[in-house]
Amino acid sequence: MRVSSSFIVVLAVAIATACKQEATPSSPKISPPASVTASPDQVPAGVTAVQNEMRLLHEAMRNCVTAVAYGTLDSIPENLHAVHRARELTEKALESGEYKLPKSPEKLASFKELDEQFHGELENLVAAARSKDGTATGRQVGVVLSKCSSCHTQFKP
Ligand code: HEC
């Protein structure tokens, strides 16, 4: 079978384009300055209390994958403790009115309820990690991750 040279050129361009797209995945869009380092001690300038907490949570969950992969489960409680401390900052900011939910502020009660359930699952994750059971910890990481989107759909702008 004779393949025309123009067909080969088209094919080569298509493959090159596909490779290029794969090589440069779009980075997640984090609206406020990504350079601000999250802190469990105080909400840094330039981010909201929830953004601060969420950044620590994001970091902690990434660390969980590493901890499960390398059997370093000891690092999990410490990381999640930082999230817990940041959550206390969130609670204060909600109480003082300094932080208002950017989306659906009128549903504060249901946000608090979701948040309460979510932190219960984080406590279960700490317990699994403390029991040094890699399988149970991995499973609980999955449970925790399965909760992010439903809250984001309702409350994240
Ligand atoms: C109970 C609700 C709730 C849950 C559960 C939740 N989030 Fe969030 N998340 C929010 C809200 C609200 C915002 C937007 C905060 C803002 O813009 O002030 C947010 C924003 C974020 C952001 C963006 C932060 C930034 O810098 O702008 C990240 C990252 C994030 N969440 C990660 C996660 C991950 C990972 C999980 C699950 C492991 C999760 N969230 C679970 C409510 C939640």
C-alpha cells in the first residue's frame, strides 16, 4: 500500500500536537496569590481563612498519598493537626463575621454541618494512620477525597 507523503505530514503534525498537549497539562487555577504560604497559626494577608485552611488541607492530602506509598504513616496526624488548627482560625473568622462564605452565604448552617462531618472523616483518617494500617489508611484517604467536591459545588466560587 502506498501512503501519500501529505498524509504522513498530517499524521506527524497531529502526533506532535497531541504530545505537546500532554506535556503541558493546564495548572490548577488558584485565584489568590499562590505564593502566600498557608499557616496554622494565623491567616496570612491576602487569603481568606478558608483558603488558608484549604491550602493546608490540599498539602496534607498530597502528603497522605506519599505516606501511604512509602509507609510513612506517622507524618499524617501531624499534617492533619495543622489543618485542624487552621480550622479553628476559620471558626473564629466565621464567628466574628470577618469571613463570609463567598458563595451561598445564607447557607451557613449547612456549611457548618458539612464541615463537621468532613472533619469527622479527617479524625477517622488520623485514627487509621495511628493504627499503622496502610490499607485502612489508603481507604480512608479515598473517603476524605470523596467529600471535597460536594462541598465545593455548593460553596466554592
Ligand atoms: C465543608 C466544605 C469543604 C470541604 C469538605 C472541602 N472544601 Fe475546599 N474549599 C471550600 C470553600 C468554601 C472554598 C473557597 C474558599 C474561599 O474562596 O474563601 C474552598 C477552596 C479550596 C481550595 C482553593 C484554595 C485557594 O487557595 O483559593 C483548595 C485547594 C481546596 N478547597 C481543597 C480541598 C480539598 C483537597 C478538599 C478535600 C480533601 C476540600 N477542599 C474539601 C470548602 C470545602
